[in-house]
Amino acid sequence: MDPILVAVVYAVSGVVIIPAVFALFKTRYQFLDVVLASLAAAGASLIPTIGAPASLVATLVVLYWRMGENFRDILIAVFVARLAMVPILLALRLPAY
């Protein structure tokens, strides 16, 4: 799969899903914090071999650094976003008939 496409999926899903989960938990956030964390995840996903775990760590570190909120809420939001990316990435792997 094209690494640029994977990076775009990481960025877009982070920008869309993480604020929705934060709203669900009533966690205070600024949209800029989520955008920066999503861009960090997209950039880290381009690292060969360790891109997926590096992007997860980058997202968590940037959100905790920028927000300073409860780490549990950040962790849940990021993991929900990661789980939501699974069907998207699997759909992109299917051959077009």
C-alpha cells in the first residue's frame, strides 16, 4: 500500500475521530492540538518498519504535551481512532473489480 495514502488516512481519521471522542468524554481540547498530533502521527507513519507504533506514540506524546489533560481520556480517544482506521485501511487494500 502506498505510504502516503496511509499517512493521509492517519491524519484524517485523527482529525475527525479524536475530537468526537473528546466531545463524548467532555474533555477540553483545542482543535489545533488535534491537528498537530494528527500531523505528527502521519509523519511518523512514514518511518519504515516501525511507522505504526511510532505514529501511535507520537500522537499520544503530542496530545499529552499540548493538552496536559487526563492521560486516560487521551489514551482512549487515540485507541478509538486507531480501531476506526482498521476497516478503512482494509477497504483500501481490497482490489477494485
